[in-house]
Amino acid sequence: MSVEQVTGQPSRLLAFVDEDPTCGPPLEVDPLPRERAEALARNLKGLSDPTRLQILSVLLAAPDGEACVCDLTPLLGLAQPTISYHMKILVDAGLVTRRKRGTWSWYAVPLERRAVLNALIWGDEKQQ
């Protein structure tokens, strides 16, 4: 039974339309593969902190391309545990490598990441 038959009034509801006439044909593109999207999200999470961006800027600008936490603490004005926390995140995200020398860990940006991170951090301001 229609609304009009029950109420004696014309229906103000729109008729059900199977397809939205304003929408175009289905997209025929493939989304970013899930595995790549997850890896990219980890990288972006690693970058999403001002301190971590500052750390990366120091590593990229360091003469030997590496630095120790003891080098970073006075530059950033932060305590060793804070720097170490951020370094762990950067290492876990694959943005920085860690190499032990005695009791100290030395950190560097992998060669394959340097160009992208330089462009992201320095833009046109500084190219290394």
C-alpha cells in the first residue's frame, strides 16, 4: 500500500533511485597496495613530530652524515632519554639506522632516504 493510499495525501518522499545520477562511472584505478600504505604510514608517523624533524635535519647536515645522542642533546636542549625515545621511533620507522660503537649508538639517515628527506625538510632552502 502506498503512502497516498494510507494518508490520503501525496507522498513527499523521493522515489528510491538505484544509482546516483550525479555520480560518474566507477573508477577504474587501483588503490595504493595495503602493505605499501602501512609502510608509508609508519614513515609518516615517524616524521610527525617537530623534535624528530629537527633530529633528521641534524643527521642530514652532519659532516659525516651521522651523529650520536651525545651530539644531539646540546643542539636540541633535550635530555638523553628524550632523544633516545625519538631515535627509537625513527629507527623503527626505517628513517634512521643505528650502529653501535663501544657504549654509544651512532645514527644516520640511510642513503636511499636522504634525497627524499632532504627535499621534505629543506625544500629549496638547502640542497645537500
